[in-house]
Amino acid sequence: MVKTSVYLEEEQKAALDEVSKLTGKPLAELLRDGVDQVIHDHLRRRPAMQEAFNAPDMVGRTDELLEDLGA
């Protein structure tokens, strides 16, 4: 593991302390869970989206694909 520092808003810290008490999980574990969720949301879902938007049949057709936008 790597040590890092994170600045939280007071409300965030208070809410995390409450979750910690309710779940019995230490604050550090809750933070790691949150980091895992962000990684999942942004890296694991995005490749499928990128494939769709980088599809070869769309390359070079920007004007054509956007011509009816706002019509």
C-alpha cells in the first residue's frame, strides 16, 4: 500500500465517521472503497464508450454526423 493524504470537507468527514460507526469499517477502508468505485466508474465503463465513439465508420465524418444537430 501507498500512504497518501486527502483533505475532506467537515461534512464529509462527519458523514464518513457515521458510516464507520454503522458498518464497523475503519475510515481508511471506506476511503479505499470510494476510490475503487471512482476507478470502476471512470475506467471500466469508459472503454466501451470509447470504442463506440472511436468507431472507424465515424472517423472523418464529423460535419456529416453533426449537420442535423439542433434542427
